[in-house]
Amino acid sequence: MHQLTSKKNKIALYLIFLLLLSTISGKFVDNQGYYSTKISKIKVEGLSNYNNSKILNELKKLLHKNILIIKKKEIQKIIDKYNIVEEYNIKKIYPSTISVNLKPTKFIARISNDGQLLVGNNGKLIEDKKNQETLPYIFGEFNSKEFLVFKKNVEQSKFSFTKFKTLYYFQSNRWDILTNDNVLIKLPRNNFLRSLNLAHKIISSDELKNKNFIDLRMNNHLIIK
């Protein structure tokens, strides 16, 4: 009788042990699903709804991939195709979300032969048919690299792009500027910053008012008309 009771107790213990194991195993499976590292959500913010959606649609190919394996370069490659973007920040929010925050570039000029092509602060061309901003026009073959060099000098000078009506770029890496007051400034091929500040000083001088032509192309030689 004692042996029978002992066997019953052992069977009961085994059953309890099996029940505990199945419960723990079930919870482990559930937690594995909850803490999955597969990308299930991608957020894109910062641009217009239209541009956010376009970029998001391209990024959707990353869905269900392992967030630990995805490199930011894969996301950057997609974003870099959009000239409207000047800066961006990519975050991996574990376990399964990617967040992309975008900053649009500021428009600072238009291309003369196509008013719908705008020049961004990042030196890239962006098509925008709806934009109605008053911006200076750039004449000549647009060169992004040379434009960024010129832009940097303008920003460091006493001028700003809002003071310009038109910009003429020559392949010799020289710029002419027509201001909103119809003063034509001919700049040299180098020393942009010094030349721009000199031109600003001339324009601001009471003694040289009503002059609408400043030629700074030759070193140590100034022509004002």
C-alpha cells in the first residue's frame, strides 16, 4: 500500500514538472515573438507628405530584415537620391523600428533656362513647379562644386543672395553679379570674399552713390562707372 502511494506521488510530481516545462516553454516562444529583431516599422519625417511618402516607399524593401544586420549606408544610399534633402538623421529604435528625420534644403537661386529648376543651399538642383519665391537667376552652365565655393564666400561676406537679381557664371571660374539695385559687379577668378566686401563698401559709400558698374577683375586695378 505504501509503495502504491509512493508511485502515485511520483506520477503527480512528473505531471506537475511537465506542466511547468510546457508553461515556461510557451512563455519563451511568446517572448521571442515580442522581441523580434525583424524590422516591422519605418518612420520618415521632415519633408512634405509627398516626399516623405516617396522615400518611405523605397525604404519599405527593408521591412522584415534583421535590424541588427541593416547598415545605415543602405538607408543613406536611398536618401541621397533626393536632392531636396540637406541633412538627415537615422535612428535604429530596438527591437524593430527605424526612424528617419529629414531636413529640406533652402532654395537660394533659379536656373535661368528653366525656372522650375531651383538651386538648393546644398548645391543641388531640385525641380519644383509650384515654388513662387523671388530668387536670383543663375546664367551660364551650372557647376555645383564651383557654386558651393562661391556660396560659402557670399555667406561670409556682407552680401546675401537676397540682395542679388542675377548671377552669371563663366567657365573660367568667374562670376558677375547684378544686384537688386542694378549694380553690375565683375568679380575676379579668385579672392571672392575680399572682392565682395570691397564691392559692398563701394556701393555703401555716399561718395560713390549712383554708380552701377564695378569691375574687380584685375588685381590692384578698380574700374567704377
